[in-house]
Amino acid sequence: MKLLAKALIVVPILLVMGRCTFEYFVVDRCFDAGGAYDYVQGVCRSDTSGPLGVSPAPYYERFSFWLIIGMASVLAGIALLNVSDRKVP
């Protein structure tokens, strides 16, 4: 039960960090190619004027559903960890 609780805490955090890191490298590659990254569509565009041609959308607006699921999973993992630490008389 403790292993499940720890997985519910660690896995969503790693997934969000991985997604942010992946997006960072994709955006960097797009800027290096002289394009503008469209954060809403998730594509590199060359039809805009420079890297500031597309306004960035905040991460929480684009992935709010998955962030809420991740936070709920972390909270469930913490609750499960607290329940599993209790000693039953």
C-alpha cells in the first residue's frame, strides 16, 4: 500500500516535469530554426515575424485538466500514505 501511495505522489510530478522539459526543447529547437512556436497549437510556425509573433499561453491554461488530475493523484497518494502509517490496535 505504501508503494502505491508513493507512486501516486511521484509519477504525476515526473510526468509534468517531463512534459515541461520536452516542451522547452521543442520551443528552443523552433527558435533556433528561426520560427515562432505556437503554444496553443503546439507547432513551430514560420509564417509570423520572429519569435515574438505568437503570444505564449500559460501552461496551466493549456493543460489544466491533466494538472488537476495530477494534483488529485498527489493528494490521494498523501492521504493513502497517512492511512497506511496508522497502526491498528
